[in-house]
Amino acid sequence: MEALRLSRLNELIRRTIALNFSEPIWIIAELIQGKLNKGHFYMELAERADDNEIVAQSSAVIWKSTYLLIEQHRDSSILKEGNELRIKVQVEYHPRFGLKLNVIDLDPQYTLGQIAKQRQAIISRLIDEGLWQQNKNLELPKVLKSIAVITSLTAAGKQDFEEHLIENEWGYTFAIHYYPAVMQGQNTSTEVCNALSRINDMPIGSFDCVVMIRGGGAKLDLIDFDHFEISKSICKMRIPVLTGIGHQQDESIADMNAFFSLKTPTAVADYIVNRNFEFETEVVSIFESISNFIQSKLRSEAEKLNYLKSDYYSSVYLYLNTVEGHFRKTGSEVLHSFMESIHKKENELISLKHLIDSNNPQFILEKGYSLVYQGKKRIKSMKDLDPSLSLKTVFVDGLVKSKIEI
């Protein structure tokens, strides 16, 4: 058999392909690599087996004119590495450059549907493994001071977060510790999970919370945060995770499993500042309540003291009046008794005086009687006389001596 020249073989292949693929066809393949260069989008497509091994691979290109149309009328954001695409291609073969698939259209709804199915599968797996939303069961400190931040150091979102946090109107200060990671693209899952692991290995108390933030981007950029491993790492964290990686109307699986999710880095910063302000307000309110209670208690006790003081004075006054009345009554009774005793004694003295006076010789003499003595002896009877002695008779106005003649 005559050998063919390579050019002849390639020409035969070109003709065969041209004959069999004269019209564009729809194919399904995974975009494993994509690059935009001078307006043209160069792609590497593949198909994987159940064990994730690549069983088919081919290059494709979206020429600039077609890419512009896709951007205007389709959703070019689905052209993301790892997405499964349904694309319309024109199969071409060049004798020198080989097989090339020229993409002329794509079906965004197919890719979005596949993404939705993949999201649901990841959610179901997290639930089945008992990991779903475990981070929400943790307790977020009332005051957030030390914060671990996972982000790209070159992202605009980092600067927005930092400015809002540091330049807050209340003057709160924070210790911010950055853990750099790619927040978009093929390496996002690996770097974010590594950062989460490093933070989780730190001693308990090193951080109050973890913040994951990224800047703006297309809707399908959130697919990176639908990765199973990222949500698994969040669910296994020992401290609460706050995310600011979403969009106004979209939520990633990572957002669903975080302790609390917000839409932007700025919103996360505001949340942290407001939480600290709420705690300060609560403390001030409690302090004011305690102060008001103490003041009220002091006033109440002062009123009680004044009442007791007034009541005490009244009781003392009443007691003194009672005692005074008792003393007065007792004094009056004593005085009356004393006066009666004096009158009685006075009467006794008068009686005694009368008795004494009635027995006073002078009193007897004044009544016309006389007293007879012999010497110093008073003669009361004749039998008391001594005839040998003279008599002395005492009258009120003098005395007479006489002799006894028998």
C-alpha cells in the first residue's frame, strides 16, 4: 500500500470533517481553562468520567466578534473554569493547526441549571454529613475586638472594610489580622480553606470572629464559594464566621453556613461597629438603671429616716410628756401626802404643846395655884412633910417661907 504524505492525510481528515460537520452542532463539555486575549476567548474543553478522569479534550475559541455578541445578548460570566457548558460549535480542521472548535453560540440556562443542581448536591451532602450550618450554633461575643480577616490584600473590598472599621464614628479600636487568599478563580477553595485551617489552629481566644470578604464581581463569581470544602471548613470552625462575599440578591453556600452573612465588606464592618455600639448602649443603660435605682433607694431610705426621725421625736415628746405628767401627779401626791404628814405632825406638836403647857408649873401658878417645896422636894401630900423643915410656898408672883406647927 502506498504511503500518504502527512499533508494528504490531514487534507483527507479536513474533507471528512467538512463533509460530516457541514452545520454547527451543540456539544456539552467542561471548561477547564479559559483566557481572553485581544478580544478572543481561547478555551480548553474536556469531558470527565465518573472517577473525574478526563476522557476527551479539545481546544475551542470564541472569536472577538462572537464574544462581543455573547456579552451583549448572553451571560458571558458562565465562561468560568469548572463550569459545564452547552455550546454551539463549528467543527473545523486545519492541515497544519489541527482540529479547532469555533464557538458561535452558548446556552446560559443549561449552565445555570447545572450549577443549581451542583449547589443542591453540595447542600444535601453537607446535611447528610451533619455539617450544615454548624457555625450558627456558636456564640458571637458581644464585643468584637480581635478579628481574623480572609481576603485578597489587593482587593478594593479590603480597603473599604478597613476604612469603615478603623474610621468608625465611635472611636472603637480593633486588632485586625489578615490571612491572604485568592477570592476568585481556580485556587479560591484551596487558599480559603488553608486560611480557615490556620485560624482554627490558633489558641481559643485569639480571635473574636473570622471575616471573609471580597470585592464586587459577576454573579457567577460566587460559584467559587459554593465549593463543598469551603463550607465544610466554615462548619468546623470553633469561632463565628462573618461573610461579605455576596451580592444584593444572591447567596452562596458559604454565606448560608456562616454565622452571619452580609452583602459587602462595608456591611460587615458596619455590623461589627454597630454590635459594639449596641453593647456599649446596653452597658450605659444598665449603669443608668443601677444609678437611678440607687438614687431612688437613697431617696426612699431618706424619707423613711425622716419619718422615723419625726416619729421618734414624737414618741420621745409623748413619752416625756407622759413622764412629766406622771412626775407632776406623783409630785402632787407626794406633796399632798407630805403636807398631810406635816399637818398631822403640826397637830401632834400642838397637842403636845398643850399637854406640856398644861403641865407647866407656871401655867398652874397663873391659874391661882401654888407649889409647896421642902428644900428641892415638891410636896404633893401631907405624908410627904418633914416637920423639922421649913416650907417654901411658890405663887405666881413670888414665894413665902413658913414653919410647920403641929
